Amino acid sequence: MLKLLKHDIRDSFLEVVILNGALLLSSVIMFLGLVGNLFFLFGLGSLIWGVLLMAIGFVILRVIIKSFHSKLFTNVGYLTLTTPVSIDKVLISKIIVSMLWSLVTIVCVLASYLILFGAFEILIDYGFMGEFFVNALRMMFVENFLITIEVSIAVLTSILASIVMLLFVLTLVNTGRMKAFKFLKAIAIFIGLTIIMYIFMYVFSSVIARILIDRLWIFAINIFNMLWTVGFYLLSRLLIVKRLELE
């Protein structure tokens, strides 16, 4: 298992490190621009930061898809699936690494916000935006810290459910007779399942909140996400073992 984790991390870390490092660097540039009254530097940092913030989700998604697809559903899959390693270890290692990169990205995004928080804290007298930014972060991390933790756990379980659902979609389009337009079919299926997941999540959490107490709706979301994760993992495993036909 450790060897699988090592190889999966080594195969996918470069893009993640470069992207998140660039995001943090652009935050530092913005910080220096604000503190030093170098508005050109702040503008340049803001442009880079905004582009990276929009692109980071797509890049991480690409890394995750590449990790699953290239090692399971291409010619490399023959080697991966015929090694003396259980299918559960192969799949779980990839899920763990995908979660790791998602968590690293979330931490780096929050760190970039905290860097800006420091700049706006220094320059709070500059006007409404600085004061608004500082108050919003203070409310999240000081006044409502426990709620922030609960919401963060819910976000992580939602990401885990989405990763395993993505594994299921990739497995589904690579089994049976889905030969043409796999990419478009995968997008359509993933979007459809995501919509269904959030509808069921809303209904499930609302019912739990009404039956018990309102505060438990976040806990209900975590339970739902874990049930969703286990269900799609078992379906993915079953399809890979019973139906996967590599070309």
C-alpha cells in the first residue's frame, strides 16, 4: 500500500506543487504591493491570483482523472490490474492521493486568503473593502470557528464522494459497449449524478433536521456523503472486477 501511495504521489505531484506554489507566490506579490503602495505590483499579483484561482479546480480535476484513467483504463491497466496487489489497495491508494491533492489545494487557497487578510488588516483604514474582508475572515475563523470546522468536514466528505463518483463514471464508460464519445458521455453522466446527489443530500439532511434538531443537518450531510461514497466504491469495484475489458 505504501509503495502504491509513493508511486501515485510521484506521478502526480508536479502539477499540484507548481500550481499551488504559484497561487501562494501571487498572494505574496499582492501583499507586497499593498503594503508598499506599489499598485502596479498589486494589480499584477491580482491578475495572476484571479487566473490561478479560476484554473486550480480544473487542473486538480485533470490530475485526478489522469490518475484514474491512465493507470486503470488504458494499456497500463493491464500491468496495474495484474500485479500481485488487491484491487482494493489499487483503488484506495488513488482515492487517498486524490483527496491529498484536494486537501493541499484547499489549504493553499486558505493560506493565500490569510496572506491577503494580513495585508488588509494592515490597511484596514483604506476603506470598505479592507474592513469587509477582515470582518468576514474574523467571523469564519474566530467567532464561528466550530461551525467552520463542521462545514469544512462536510466539504471534505463531499469532495471524497465526488472523487469516488468520478471513479464510478470512468469505470462505467470504460465497461460494456460504451466505445464512442466516452468523454462526452462521462461528462453527462457525472453532471447528472451530481445533480441527483445534491437533491438526495438536501432531502436527506432536511428530514434528519426535522426529525431531530436543526444543528444536525451538517452531520446528516456527512453521513449521506459517506453512504454515497461506499455505494459508488462498491459499484466501481464490481464493474472493474467483472466487466472491465481493456483494449
